[in-house]
Amino acid sequence: MSRYTYYHVLYVGMINIMMFVPTILIRDRFNGAISGMLLAMVIGSIISFVIMACFERFPGLGFPEICDLYLPRWFTIVNTLFVGLFIWLPAGIIVIYAYSETARMFFYPDVNPYINLFLMVSAALWASTRSTRSVQFIHEIMMLIISPFLLLFLVKAMVNENFSWDAVRYVAGYVNKPPSFKTIVSATFLFSGHFSLVLFNRLHSDGFHFRNRWVVPLFGCFFLLVTFFVPIGFHGTVGVGDYVYIWSMTADSMIMEYGFINRVLFVFLLLFTGISLLFVMNTWHTAIMFIRYTINHSVAVEEEPVPKINIWLGLGAGILSFIFMRFVNVERNQVISEIWLMARFFTEMIFVFMMLYFVWRKKKENAFS
């Protein structure tokens, strides 16, 4: 069962290639991005190991249920609602807007943006309203289909004849520049796939233990380095800062002679359509289940048929996505993404200390029992 958690770590690393982190890191490539990435590797790995070790102590329980064991009910409700409404729900809205605009710009720029958003919201709405176990199965199937092709493209990018290792070495030479806090926080997001345990730990049975935990820093470090250095290797140390859709332009710089695949861009965008919908499915499903927990204390991981409340909450998330599109553009979305990354980091740190407290309480109870 531990493989499901590693799927979350994998897709969070992949989604950053197109979404949150590259713009921030490349913007600071001469001003501390390298040292910030090194610190993020250490911080992200430590947080991942701590969170995974803590949740092992509470098999079958999500974060809200663990809170109910040791904290007042009112605090659990406030905490769960805050995380669901201000961390998980906005994450899906930000990504579905960003990717619907990216796909529209490169596939069919003359189409009404609301039509493209409607198609993506419809798919995400259906997937996110399924039961938790169904969401997990959907996630596994999609990752097994998408990840081999995407990893192939990333490896081919690094061995491409147009890739400049001199540009990579030049930027890496700025390792002595101190990083900004925003750079560190942004880079740690690539390691935060473990954060899904706040809900999906409900699927783990008694006696569960994580195996091969070294996979988490391996995935995180790999995608962090690829996210940052591949665009620099293709576009140069200065030219890389001239692009808005940096990874889309990087993919469009590649050609593969594999049957019908010539321009990598179109296949690349199709793969990231699946990755983006996976991200939205997981974030909205988590938000839905957290809100439900505050209403009716629901913890079921298998539900047939789908409860109507899931559909109504999913429709609410979809409507908020259209409202979001009405008032933002690409530049504003980037600013909002950076604010969200900061909020996510502080929330995750609070969760770490809370989980350590819960583990301490459980050990104390076991010692007196």
C-alpha cells in the first residue's frame, strides 16, 4: 500500500514542471536559487520522513480523526475547514485555471477560455466526487500510463544535442548567493506529496509501514533539478527569463523521430493535461472530504452510490473556478500561486508539530495502559 503515497510524491513533482515553481526559481537563478534548492532538498526530505513516520502510528485515520482523539471538537472543525477551504480547494482552482489557459494558448487560442475551463472542470468534478478508494485507483492507473512517457521526455531533454551544459555549469556557479525565503518555500513544494496522507492515510490498515522511503528525496531532488536546469540548458542563462510559458517553449524546442511523434510539445501538453486533472482530483476530493467531516463526521473510504453532498460540494468548487477566471489573468495567478505556496509551507510546518504532539500523546497513553 505504500506505493500509493509514492504516486502522490511522483505526481506533485511532475505538476511543478508546468505550474508553480519554475518561474520563481528561474527568476532568482542569479540570486540564490541554487542554495535555496539545496536547503529545500534537506528541509523537504526531513519533513517528508517525519510526516510519514508519524502517520504510521495512526493507521486507518486521517488528520481530522487524529485531531479528534487529542483536541477539542471545535478546534478540529475550525482546523479542518481552514485547511480544506484555504489550502486544498484553492490549489485545485489555481492549477485548473493555469493549465486550461496554457492548453488553450497552444492548442486552440481562438476558443472561448470558459469552454476549455468547462471541459476540464467537468472531468475534475466527476473524478473528485468519487469515493476515496476509487480516487486512489484512478490515481494509480493514470500514473502508470503517464509517468513512463513523461520521464522518457525528461531524460531525452537532458541528452539532447541542443542542451547546453555550459549554461547549467554557469548558473550552478552562483551557489554562494544566499537564497530568499520565497525560493526555499517554493522549492520545498516538490517534496510535499506526503501531505496527501492527511486524507489517504484512512486507507492504511493496522500494521502498515512505509518501505523504501528513500524514494521521496530521490523523486523530489530529481524533479527539482530538472525543473530548474533543463530550461536553462535549452534557452541559455539570459534568454530563459524571456518566456512566460517556460516549459511549454522548452518542450517545443525538442523533436523526436518516434513514429507519429515529431513535435514533443503536443504530446507533452496531453500528458500534463492528465497530470493536472490528477492534481485537481486529489485536492478537490480532499477538500470535499474535509468539509464533509465537519458536517457529518464521515470517514468512509468506500461509498456506493456517490453521496449527493459530494456532487454539490464539487459543483461549488467548479463554480469558484469560473469566478476565479473572471477576475484573474496569468500574471495575477502567478502572484496568487506564490501566496498559496507560502501558506502551504506554514500550514505544513504546523501539521508537523501537531503530528509530533499526537505521537507523543499516544506514546504517553500506551506507557500508562
